[in-house]
Amino acid sequence: MLGRILVSLLAIGFYETAMLLATPQLTVAAGRAAGGQFDDSDTSFVAASIRLGFYGKLGALPAIVLAVALLAIWWGPVARRIAKRRTVVAVCALLAIAPAQAYYEKTDYTEAYTILPNESAFWIPDAGANREGQAQFESEAYLNANKIPLKRFIVPHTKLSGSGGFFDFYVPAGRLIVVDRTPYSREWVDATDRGTSKKKEGFPCQTSEGLNVTVGISVGASVPEASAAKYLYRFGVLPVIGDRTNPGVIFNSVYYSRRLQDVMDDVGRKKVQTLVCAEITARAFDKANAEANQIVETVRKNATEYFASVGISLDFLGWADTFGFDKEIQDAVNRRYIASQDREIATALAPYADTIQKLAAAHALRAFGDRSDGKLPTTIVGLPADLGGLLGALLKATPPPPAAH
């Protein structure tokens, strides 16, 4: 019995040594091989699949050898116990070290994901020179060739040395990161009956005099594939829910970027509001109105530069509403506009004032001839005040003509 124990310990030591030497090499090799799945090549896919399958089987070989060795060492006592129907302890012992129980919430089955046409994907090996070993699914190349990008990706697994005692746990050899490039558009207005949201989302600003101005903005944005890495660096990925010390969280295989919708509704909206209000605050009330086009052009230019620096392409930006003011200010603006229009009309008609006065006097005299009571009018409508009063006094002093017989 003592001899069997010593030989078993030697077999286990051989297994631990083999895993210690082989696991790091297999982890790096599997991580690099997986990136070949992104290539637009049948040969690359076949080669990657064969290599991943080989590395996976090779990683399990030491465990298989150990299991066979232990079975051979202990077959005699086990067989005798089976013969005597004393199998409970032996079966429990085998189940305790069975590889099927030694995975982090997974067995070593195929783990596949589909990269959709509106997504970009990165494969990042967990270990080794993973800057050079990264691979990206180049979906834009499909677009340039008038093809639809879509790809199935298999996440390779490898054993984590020292993680499970006799039999180590399988973990991903790298991580798949997916970026959703779905375009974004919004209409931020201060109204509840239109715009993207029923909430009042206009931008409240102030002019240099401190007058309140509310404006609405229409905006569209997207994440170009060439900028997906920059977008990820700036805004990161959605965290996996759970305790970060839990192996199920630590060894999550796939991560998804923060949605562009969430980024633009938060950081993007605040940045646009900052730029818009900075332009309005730098101007007096009249200037803000008169230079609305200049304001939006400056905002568009500055916003384009900022969003490009964080991996976002600004597709469009412009006014989506009229400028809104406090009621008292709006009423004053309306009155001033009406008065200015009256002045413009008076100025335009000034050269024709004499003609207009004569026409008005003639109109008044004709109206007198149509009166049924035979009395002269006391006022004449349509004449300037001074001329109207003078002509009215003259008509009062003139007796009516004798009636015809």
C-alpha cells in the first residue's frame, strides 16, 4: 500500500510539473491563434480551428495521463472492493477529482459568439505580447467591397495553472470586446409635444446682460470602425455584474462597449450645452439673435473636434427650435418689432405724403355727398391730424348747396 501511495505522489508531481511548463505556452499560443478567425480567409479559419483544437486537447493530455496512471496504480484494490461491493468510497474519490467538476462555471465546450454587421470586435489575448497579438474584425473592408460583415468567433479556453489542485480550471485564453456602432440621433428641445423625448430637454443659457435664452439642438453621431479603439479607451466597457473576486466575473469571456446612446445622452449632451451656452453668453441679446448662424457654425466646429478626439464622429448638428425667452422679454421684442415695421412703412411712404393727403380729402368729400341727412361730416378719416381738423372746420363753416327743384 505504501508503495502505491509513493508512486501516486510521483505521478501527481509529474502532472504538476508538466502543467507548470505547458500551460503558459499553451495560453499564449491559443490566444494568438484565435485572432486568425477574423481573417477574410478560409485557410486562416481552418488553421485557427485546428490549432485551437490541438492546444485544447494538448492541455488536457497531462490530466488524462495522470488519471490513467492513478487508475493503473490503484486498479487492484479498486477491483477487489468492486468485487466485494465496497465501491462507494472509491466512486466518491474518483468524482472528487474528475475534470468535469473543475471548471469555472463552464465545461470545456465550444463558446461561440456572432459579430453582427453593426458591430466591431477586438480579440485580446490574456497573456504574453498581447499588444501585437490583438486582432480586429475589419467590417469596413466588407462595406468597401459591397458585402455584409458578419462573423462567428470561437473563444478558446486554456487551463489556469495552480487554480484547482490536482486538476486546474479552464479559463478563456483572451477576451472578446464588441463595440456597437449603431448611429445615434437626438432632438433636444424644450417641448413636451415633439423632440426625441417628452421631457423638456432644451438648453437654458443667458446673454451677456443676463437675459434667459433657451435653445434646441438636433444632433447625430456614430463610431467609425477606425476610431473604435479610441472610443473604447475613452469610455470603456460595461462592467460584468457581480463580485469582481468571483471567478465567474473574473473570467468573463465577452465584454460590450458602453452604448453610444448612453455616452451621448450623458457626456455628449453636456459638452454640446457647454459649447452652445459659451457662445450665447459671450453675446448681447441682440447679437445672439442676429448671429444665430455664426453661433451654430462655431459650436459644430468645436463639437466635431472634441468628439473626434474621443472616437466619435459628429454626423450633423444644428438648431432644432426657435430661441425661447421669458414672456416679458418676448412681448417686448414683439412690440419693438411692430414699431420698427411701422417706422419703415412711414419712411417708405414719406415722399408720397402730399398725394396721400389729397386722396384722403377727396375720399372724404365723396363720402359727404353720399350722406342721407344732408349734413357735412365733422371729421375726416384717413388724413393727418392737422389737415383733417382744418378741412373739417372748413366743411362745418360752408352751408350746404340748395336743393334742386
